Amino acid sequence: MRYIVYMPETVRVDPNTHAALGRVAKSLHVPRTEALRRIVKGYERKLFLKCLHAQFEALRSDPKAWAEEQAERDVWDTTLTDGLKDE
């Protein structure tokens, strides 16, 4: 059996950030650590989507690459009409 041990870390924040974190935690009815976890997870998702958007913009700026992408999507879209009835 394998055990995972998490060691607490200290993160220093300025008083305004600490107060804001407290307000968020209170409004969510969760401890500050859980509020911070949710905030970081949300921000990480936002960064991922921002990067994904930039990559799609780059793809769209290349007409040949974008045409290939669209052709591949068309192939995948045919799987929706595979003749199978809804279960």
C-alpha cells in the first residue's frame, strides 16, 4: 500500500490579498485553503483556454492548415451518422 503525504506550505500574501481570500472563503462557506485551491484551479483553466485560443488563432491564420483542420472535422462529423439507433 502506498501513502501520499502532503506537507503544508506557507504562501505569503499581502494583507489585501489575505482579506480578499477570506471574503471568498466566507462567501463559499469553505476554509481559506479550499478557496485558494478553487481560485488557482480556475485561473489555471483560464490560462489553458487562453493558450488554446491563441493556438487556434495561429491555426486559422494559416489557410492550408485551417483547411486541413476543417477536413478532419468533417471526417469526424460523419461518425454521428453511423446508422446506430439511440439506446
